[in-house]
Amino acid sequence: MAYAIYALLLWRGIKSFGEEYEAAKERITDCYSYQVIAICAYGIITGYPDGTFRPMNTMNRAQACVVIDRTAKYLGENAIPEVTFPANVTDPKNTSIAKGRGYMNQLGWTIVDNGYPAGTLNNGKPITEENVLELLASAKQNWHTGMRWSGGEWEGMVPNCYNPGNISIGYNPVVSNMNVMAFGRYSGASAFAAMISDYVFGPNDNPGRQISSGNVHAGDMLFNGRRGDPKTQVMIVLSSETQTIDGVRYVPVCDANRYVDGHINGIVLWDEPGTVSVGRIDSYTDADGVTWDPVIYFRYPA
């Protein structure tokens, strides 16, 4: 029954994480199943007073009714709300909404289209690097450093994702022998970059164009992949200022593919003091002889 309830909560986008899970793990002494510990963390199944779960025992009708009632109440109290926004949103911090959707009803983000014409940002201001930096600072408040991004059931967290719309058509270039496009995975770093780009430039206007690596702007999307490998790291450029290390130019970036705990579960990382978050903008060959080809896309006026 614990497994069935866990599957139901998972489908509703609810997962155990943090202190509650660790406390339940310490409390239950005779069962090490992730699903069972998760349900105990929610308080839906409590186990016996002596700290045992006794997984081989049969549940009677009264116990089952109590567990079902607790499950229904938990689902009601922790449902992911749908948010309705006005047709035009003028506050940059309100140009995004979070709601359950997509695979396993995980927590997905939607960028509100404020309807401004091409040549303006999603807050109605002209497209200048200064105004882009203002929106990036706002985005940093929504999607802060350390926020979990992408899936991974073993981590027990509610993942964040974004399903790019029209942008997924424009960002599908093939450079050399490398397909630098990976937007099909809406829980990956490329989807995070698309979301931030849409947050700044709007989801439907200001189409992206590939530019020379000699030019870079705040808000640009930096694709960095191995030649011949379809998997590509995608980042958001945070400044037009570059630094050169061993003949290769770097720019500060934000991305959402920093692996944690040895699993494929990314966290968001901005250019914070004490962190290393930079992207290469020149082609280079690493110590293994693999060539990397950075590609830059921007949505500024031509």
C-alpha cells in the first residue's frame, strides 16, 4: 500500500525531501525501502510505537481506512495550484508562473507573454544590455542558486522543468558535425536556458540568430558541445565582458546542469562569489583530444 500511495503522490508531483525524510529514515528501524520511508515522512503511515514498520504484516480494514483518509487530506493540502494571470503583466517578477504539468505532473514553469512588439523586452523596455541585465537580476530571484532542476526520482525532490514553445524551432542549428540542439528534454539545462531567454526577451518575439563567437552579450545563449556528440551544454551569458585563460576566452554564465550527489540532477548556478560558473566562447581541444565548438545565439536587434 505504501508503494501504491507513493506512486500516486509522485504522479501528483509531490515527493519527499529534506529533514522530514531524514527524520523518518532514522525513526523506522526495520525497513529501508525509499517509498516506505517517503510515506512515513509525510505522516500518512506512521509505523508502530517501537519504531518498526513490520512490512510483512497484513493491514486490516480499519488501518487501511485511516491511511486512505490521510492520503486524501495530504493531497488536498499539498495540491499544486493553477495560477491565472492577467493578459498583460508589467512587473518582470510576475512574468513566470509555476504549476504542475508534464511528465508525472512535475512542477513546470510557464513564461507569460506580455504581448510587447518585437524590439522590446518582456517587461516592455527597449532591448539594451542594461535592460537585459535588469531582467536577469530579476530572474535570479525566481530561480536562485542551488535550486534543484530536472528530474531524477532517486533524489526525492520535486523537479523543475520548462517546455519551450516557439523558441524550440529557432534554436536547432547544426554546426560542423555537431548538433547543438537539445531542447527536446524539457528538464535539462537547455530548457532552463530557453526559459531564462523567454523570461527576458518574451516567448514569441525577438527570434534568435547565430552570431560569431567574437561577439557576446548579456542574455545570449551559449551552446557548448563536443564535436560529433549531440549532447550539448547550454548556458545563459551574464556579461559581455570576457577573460582569457590559456588562449581561450570565457564569460560568466548561469546554467542548470551542475551535478550533485553523484546523480544526474542539476542545480541552478549563477555567477556567485566563491563559485566557478563560466563558459568558453572559443573552440578548443581538451586533454583527451576532443574538440569543443561553442555556438552563440542572441535575440538582440540586428
